[in-house]
Amino acid sequence: MAEKVLDIHEKPAAGKWLALSLQHMFAMFGATILVPQLVGLSPAIALLTSGIATLIFVVITQGKVPAYLGSSFAFIVPITVATETGGIGSAMIGSMFVALVYAIVSLLIWKTGHNWIMNILPPVVVGPVIMVIGLAVAPTAVGMASRIDVNGVSTYSLLHFSAALVTLASAIICLMFFRGVISLMPVLIGIIIGYFYSAAIGILNFQPVLDAKWFAVPEFLIPGVDYDFVVTPTLLFVMVPIAIVTISEHIGHQLVLGKVVERDFIRDPGLNRSLLGDGLGTLISGVLGGPPKTTYGENIGVMAITRVYSVYVIVGAAVFAILFSFMGKVMALISTIPTAVLGGISILLFGIIASSGLRMLVDHQVDFDKQRNLVITSVILVIGIGGASINFSETFHIEGMALAAIVGVVLNLVLPGREKNTLDDVEDEPLLVDKDN
């Protein structure tokens, strides 16, 4: 292991602190603003809530975990479905219930230990569900990249598709042919190059930036103030089951981050604390009108390359995200990004999401010679991608990704031959005692 430049609780010098924090903010920037762009939320609120959620996470984990929380891609389809059925307010209420699931799981882990959760969420379940998350939205990415609205009719446009391809190619080149921090910001760099190309071919409208004010308060969506809401069974079953995936993703990130910084975060500050911090971040985000949150692999990658693990740097990035959210011209600039550019980068991102699910199956050596694993994976993929639905009434139904996740968990529990899964070598014991207090 390479020598640390800054450990978790070491504070950098002011100038270095500024540069390192900006680097972390830009690493997460592209992906964090892309999610709200795709689901009809405010990028400014997404940035603001990512900063707030990160600060909450740092406090809850006692400043021991240098993780950044950004917009979760797992909720793109659920937010879209919830919005179509009950308005954007329904999606926000749904994300709050997701946060409640995090809190309940955190409490159970605190009381009983953590290994039980990996027995419920083994790779053979989570891997295919992650693949569904990426593949289910693949048609959306291609449509954004290649089609435009002409008098209410969706029409193919080679000109716009060229912008998508330039964006996609730029991101791929960053990933494949560059090293260091540049390779960790393919989304941001791809969008920037695609933006300039769009300006060159005349499909960009820069006027909103000129009209925008330098300072602008983000567009909040406060429940009971900006929208009325009704909690329905369908809403809960659209949003809540996706916590199956994001909780597993959270655990994976904690393990990877722990290896990078040479700490055991599962034990100290504890998985219960980190999950609670993630959940509270999602709760506050939903209350203010932002997308659900998750820890970001991009920022873990930055730490692995720079060997700077300081939580002060992460806090600085969160503060910059909050400040940027109030910069009206910056947010207006984001709003002018052509749909084709977003579609081009989405082709890569959604594909990477699907591939990461496949990678989980490979890394954990899931044996498909076993009929049990073959059955679980096959059923999850077809139900999720095929958009299967169980309609209990006109107002209560479970469909697509949510149904696939539920069915996967049930199959894993009832089919014979289930193997015990654990978190690497970590022994399982209750986390009732906080050794620091």
C-alpha cells in the first residue's frame, strides 16, 4: 500500500485544501446533475442536497468516513414512474420512505449485527437487479441521443445524434487513454466537449445563461407547501424495493473505501451509522426536492489516486456544492445542455451500471452451473427488463424493477441450496456498544 499523503483526520493547508476539495466536487458533479436532468428535478437542488447530505453523513459517522453522497442512478425509473402516476411530489414522498427503510435496517444492524443482511442480499440477487437498473433505461438514453421533438412528433435527427456520439467518444477516451484524475471525470469532460460541439453545429441555445442572475435561490419542493401528496401502496412499491440495491451498494462502497484508506468502517464507526447517515441524507434531499442519495465511487477513486483521505477535503467539496447551487448562471448553463449530449453520456453511464451488475456476479464467482443461481438471475432479468406488472387494483400495482427486486429476494430465500454470505472476513456481532462514548 502506497504511503498516505493525508490521513482521515489530517487537515491540509488552505491552498491545497481548496484545490483538493474542488477536485472532489468536479469528480461527482457530472453524475450528480445528470440524474435530476433525466427525471425532471432541479440540478441546483441536487447539488445543494448532495452537499447537505454529505455533511450529515460526516456528522453521523463521527468524521471517520471520508465519503461523498451524490444523486443515485438506481432511482431514475422509480422517480419517473412515481411522477407519471402521482406527480413529482409522489416521487419525493417515496424517497422519504426509502430513507425510513435505511433507518429501520440501521436499527436492526445496531441491535443484531450485520451478516444477516448479506444473507438476504447476496450477489446472485443484487447483481441482476443492478443490471436491470441499467438496461431498463437503455431505450431512454438512445432516444435522448438520437431523437428530437418536432411539432409534438418524435423525429430522428442525425445532427443531434452526432453530438451524442462526440460526447460518448470523449468520455470513452477519458476512461481508456488517460490516467489520474482525468480518468475519474469522464462524465464531466464528455459533457463539456459535447457542449462545445453542440454550440459549433448550432443546436445550443445560450440565451438562458445571459438572462440568468448571478445569484439565484434553488427551486425547492417542500411537501405540503409546494405540492399536496397522498401516500399510496403503489408509490411505496415503486420506490421502496430499490433500497434493496442501494443498501447493498452502500455496503460494497464501505468495504472498498475501507481497503483504500486501510480502515474497517463496517466496525468503526459501524455499518449502522453509515447506513443511517446515507438514509438521513436521502430524507433531507426528499424534503427539499432532490433525488435520493448514495455514496459515490468516483470520489473513492479520487482518494485511491491522490492518497488524500482527509475528511476535511470531503467537507470542503460539500461546501462548494452548496455554494455552486446558488450560482444562477452556473445552473442556467447546466439547463442549456442539449438533450442529445445528456443522451450520449447516458449511453455510457447506463451501460456501466448494467456492466457493474455483471461484474458483481463475476467477482463473487456466482456459479451458473447451479440451477438455483440460473433461475434467480433469469427471472430477475426478464421481469425487470420486460416491465412485468402485478395489478391488485386500478390504483395499486407493482411493476418492473421493483417487482424484479422483490421476486429476487423471495426466490433466494425459498429456493433450496442457499449458501451463507458474509462481509469478507468481518466477524458478525451486535453493534450495541459505541466504544467512543
